[in-house]
Amino acid sequence: MQSGELVRGLLLALLWGGHCWGLTEEEKSSIVLLHNALRSQVSPSATDMQLMKWDSELEALAAQYATACIWDHNPERGETGENLFLTSGQLNGTRVLQSWYDEHLDYTFHTGSCMAGKMCGHYTQMVWANSNRVGCGEHFCETVEGIDQKRLTILVCNYYPKGNYRGMKPYVSGPSCSSCPPDHICVEKLCDVGQTSTTVLYDTDHTYTDPGTSPRWETHSDSSLESSSAPGTPSYSDKKIGSEEAEVNHADSSEEAGQGAMNQPCAKGILAVILLTVFLL
């Protein structure tokens, strides 16, 4: 193989095998699968929890806003919910979603409120019953407006219809699927529209729990005026610090999402290919 062909091959492998062009199809699928797994596990059980599906328009909205590298909600997100996450380490989607869901430990369902000084907004948006579409995008940022630390990867997830309305609980408690709309069927405790599906939504033999030692993260969430929180309800402006690496979350509510999510490892890889090209030439 000639040196030029070798370089082209390495570059193509890097671009398509890494995160240079955003989330992979496998990662998108994992985001949906884990959302559905966690939504099916809510306690108390939900009568009206809808099946979550991927939405390419929400993905485009999220991917575009991620490139802005701003630690605040997208003011142009319209009627969409939004969760944000920021990390100095390698992005781990399972860990991100689990950290959002784990906020249920600080949420009291019967009062619809969060423990004093705690944050629950990411959890409530994740399990908002009629939020049945999700789309996410990531981007590596040299700097992030509103954050002092440099070289961070941001993940934006948008939801539709949006949740976190003030004075409302995320779902109606009761027997699973007992309040599904007439045109829906019950699929593994979730209301799904249309014909019966044999698709495995998630590993039914596995209970999703904390995946292990979490890197350090900050969490922050917010929403539109009608979704904003009052004292004692799920917080949309607090922060939560964990351990080890710096990470951040934010909860609420275009260009195509194809380009714009180059992360740190990808950038380093491209530099390596460039250096290899110079050496071979």
C-alpha cells in the first residue's frame, strides 16, 4: 500500500470509528434503550409511561447547540425539554443517564418535591410520561462559557414533549400501562403506539444500577418559565458535585447533526495522522 493510501485509510478509520462526527448509531441506540429500561423501573410504577424513541430533529437541535459550548440552556429550544452534561473525561453515556436517574433517590413522588438542597430535574425529565422522543448531541470544547475549566466534552439531550412543569408529577402512579392511550399497546411496562413489536427494548434480565465509581460531575438543570421550580420542588439551577473528574448536567427542553461533535481523543488522533502524513511524505 502506498503512503498516501495508508494515510487516507487511517484517517477514514479514525473519522468513522471515533466521535469525530457525533454520536454513533450504537450510542444513539444505547441512549434510547437505557431511557426505556429506566423509565420501566420507576417506583411507584407508572400507568402512562410512554416508550421513548430517537428523534433526528431533536438530535440536530442538540448537536447544533452543543457546538456553542455554553453552560446554560438553549434559549431557542422552544417546546423541548433539555438535559446538559459536561465532563473532562471520556464521555460515558451509561454513566450520564444513570447519574440523572439516580436523582430519584432525592425525589419524593407523593409530594412531587425534591429534598432540600438536592437536584431532581434531570430525573423528572427522563421519566416524564409523555416525553416520548429524545435526541442528543455531543461536542468537545476547548472552553465552555460559564465554566472555568478547559477542554471539556458537552452532551445535550433534548426531549419532546417537554416535561418538568411546575406543580405536576412526571407520571401517574398505578398498575403499569393501565392508562395507555387507546391506540397504544403495553410493551414491557411502557405504552407504545402502533402494532405489536417483538423488538427487545432492553435487557429484561438486568436491573440498571449505578455502573460503579462515578467521575466527578456538576449537575445543573433549568427550564422555561412554566416549568421553573419553586422552593422545595425539583431544582433547575442547583449543582451537584461527585468525585474524580469534572462533569456537569443541565435539565429542561438547525443544522444537520452530522458534523460538529469532535471530542478530545478524536482531535488527538487527527493530529497523529497529520504527523504521520508529514513523516511519510
